[in-house]
Amino acid sequence: MNNGTPIITIDGPSGSGKGTIAKLLAERLGWHLLDSGALYRVVGLLARRQGISEDAAEQLAALAREMPLRFDAEGRALLADEDVSLEIRSETAGNQASKVAAVPAVRQALLDWQRGYARPPGLVADGRDMGSVVFPNAEIKVFLTASAEERANRRYKQLIEKGLDVNVADLAADIRERDERDRNRSLAPLVAPVAALELDSTHLSIEQVVQQVLERVAQTFPDLL
């Protein structure tokens, strides 16, 4: 445990469903939730608003350290008093987040912030390096993936439901580009953590994935469920 706090990490590429799975697990277990991707999305949003280049490492790191960000009880991302929850979920925000996440100074600046979420009764953390870097001593590590085509189809349905005009082929191309960038960055690349439960959700329902993780929880924490 990390300071006495049990931790489950859910890592995986964009669109693999890790955010949905992490949220459901946190709700069922009554644990805290860390959506690490939201942190990078907010840094990317601020950088775009302030015209800061993705190459300006120190300026980006300063944004990460100083951003007035908090999450309310409903999980909304509040930047000062502005609710940016919807804005940071756009495709533009996702691509910008992937770019700033490749900057080592930004990752270092957010490390303590992320680790600060580990508090009783437990934490479910989702991202791309939760089990490999941020919480390497987590009791349960999950690496969730799916084919690029399936991930693009899922994202397409989400965006269409929001009334946005999108192209599934373009989404698949964006996902492959983001995967390449995440896997090949110099610091904390996207990898399956050691001893992780690796799940391919291409042909699994959300509930099937949740149940497989809960089975691992029952084995690891027999008194919990």
C-alpha cells in the first residue's frame, strides 16, 4: 500500500475505456478517483489559451504547477471558477494533452499532484503511466486496450451523440498518431506495467471488464468485497 492506501491503476491508450472503467470501480468500491488525463488536458487548454508553444517546456511546467484547478464532488473540472469539463473533452483538447504530456518537465510538475490523491479508503487512478511511474507499488495494475478501429468507433458514437460532425476514419488516424506519440515519448512512455492484468476490451462489454477487475480485487483484498 501507499501510505496505507490501497491503489488500483488503470492504464491504456486513448479510447480504451479506462476512464469509464475507473469511474465505475471507484463508485462500487467507494474509493477516490484520479483522472490523470484531465490534468494534462487542462495544461494543454491553458497553453492554447495563452499561446504557449508545446516546445516551451519551462512555461508549460509552470502552468502545470500553478494552475488553479480543482475537482468538485460531481467530478467537474473547475479552473478557478470556470467549469471546463466539456471543453477539455474535445478532440482538440485530447491531442493537445498528448503533446504536453510528452514534455518531461510537465510530467514531473504533475507527479506530486497525482500522488496526493492517494488517501483512504482507496484510490482508482487512470492514465497512461499510473502503474508504471506514478504508483509503481499499487497492489492492482490493469492495462486496458482495444483495437484502434474499435476505439475510433466508440469515440465516433460519443461525439455523434453530442451533435458533432466527425469522421470515423479521421478519428482512427488521430488515435494511431496519439498512440505512436505516447509509446515513443522519452519519459514515462505508454507501456503495460509489470505484473499488470492485461485486458483487450475490443470484444468485451463494460460490465465484463469491470467484473474481471473486481475478481482481481476480491483475490487481493479478500475482506473488501
